[in-house]
Amino acid sequence: MRRGPAERHETSTERPEDFDAFWSAIMAEAATIPLNPSLEPVPLRSTPEVDVYEIGYDSLDRVRIAGWYCRPRASYLPPPYPGLLIVPGYISEPTLPKSWAKMGYAAVGVAPRGKLRSNQRYNPGYPGLLIDNIVDRHTYAYRGFYVDACRAVDFLLSRPEVDPVRIGVHGSSQGGALTVTTAALRSDAIRCGAAGAPYLCGFMDAAELTHSYPYEEINEYLRLHPEREPTVRLTVAYFDGVNFAPMIRCPMLVYVGLADDVCPPETGYDLVKAMRCSVDLHAYPRCAHDAGVYWEMPKIEAFLAEHLRPAAYTLHAEPTVG
């Protein structure tokens, strides 16, 4: 694909006519499954300001999902707290969001299926997740993966110390994708989202624009099975962040690196063009997949604080990177 200025790119992503019905049925199925939340203190990881817990809950197909939950100690800051969902990149271990808790958030670092402690029943590996069952939208890897992140919102809503009208979501790369999909599928609960270097947007365009992993998994798959390209294109259309974008109702912050060879900035611009909500886009020249996070993180913290109002934001704990 010939590359020009990223902001002039036109996406090839098409929204299936039954996109909304497809996801409504999945979310309705998930809603019938009891959450069964669990919470186990982890004293060795806790501090005088922050309590740390290992958590679990049931998700689609009754897969048990693990994660971290960090909240301020009541002696440090009294509840209620805004909730913050920290969603992970294309890695095996979820983020431990202690620094966010020190700022005043009740924060969940979720480990969707396939990640450590959530991989007993499903473990496609890394690489592997992106193309697992990619020719069937009803069993494609990200069907359950997206729902697992949404169910973390239900975990936050189950906590009495969390203010249910102040819940946000933040992540970069695959976490940027999950920020988009969670804000879309849980527009009833999410009040703001900050998405960096958003992955899983413009799947097929990105696979043409870059030969870096994880998108190279698609290129490798299609080199082996070129006849499956139309089926792959149709499947991923149901999971493409560009198609979720119009469903988002809350304010969003999106940031990209204009030299990103992992998640091409063209697809970040395509995502923003598809949004109908209030959105700020920050683009950083000469920044790659980090998406300018060194300069962007203070803006992310300020954006989340504006909408979620954590009590300790002005304390500015140690710099946050995840």
C-alpha cells in the first residue's frame, strides 16, 4: 500500500450490517453468567497507601479471569473512589496498577483469557492470539477477550467502595484497542477512555502497512492460506476498533506515534474519524510504538482526573507508565 500523510489515509474497513446485533447477542449471553467475583489480599505487594489484591471473576464461556485490584487504604484516602480499568498490551502479564491507586483510583489490571493466571482453559500463546480461529467470528479469539475486559467493569461495579458513575479505562497498543471496545460495549458505565497506539483498528490495512508483529501473524497466515483472505477480512470486521468507534459516547483521548511500525498511525487516524464522541487526538512526530508516552502521560493523568476526579491526583505519585 502506498503511504502518504497518515491523516489522509482512507480505511478499507467495512462495518457488517449485523455488527450491532452480533455484539448485542454476545453481551446478552455474557450477562446471563454470574460474575462470582473473588478477592484475595496480597500483603507483600501492598504499601501503607495502597491495598493490593488478586482477583477473579467468570466471563464468557464461564472462563475464569484473573487480575490485580489496587485501591487506596481507607487510612490514606477514604472511599468512595473512582474506578479505573487498566487494560494490557499484547503481552502475557497484566499491569499491576499500584501507582494509579496511590492517585486515588480503585484500579483493576485485567488479565483477559490467555494471559498469566487466565490461561488454564485457553492459551493460544504469543504470537498466536491474533489468528486463533480467525476464519470464524463465533469462535475467534477476541470474542471472549473483549468480553473479559468488559466483565472487569462489572467487577468494579460490584465493589462498594467504587463510585459507579466515575469509571474510566486506559491502555496502549492492545490496551488501546481494549479501551476502545470496552468504552463502546460498556457505554452505560464508562465515563472516559484514553487509548494509546490503538491496535486492532483497521486490521487488514495495518497488515499491509507494516511487517512488524503482531500484524505479521496475519500476513504469515495468508501466505499459507491465500484463499482464506475474504473470510479473514469478514471475520476481523466484527472485531475492528474502527467499527466499534461510533458506539462510544464518552470523551476519549487518543495518542499515536507517527513513526509507529507496529500499529500504523494511519489506522489511529481512521479510528478517530469514525468516532462520534468528543475526542482529542495527540500525534507525536519521530515517536514509534511508545506513542510519545513520555510527553503524553501527564496529559493522560490530567484527562482522567478531569472526568473521574480522584482525590489524590494532586499528590502526583511516581510516574505512571502502564
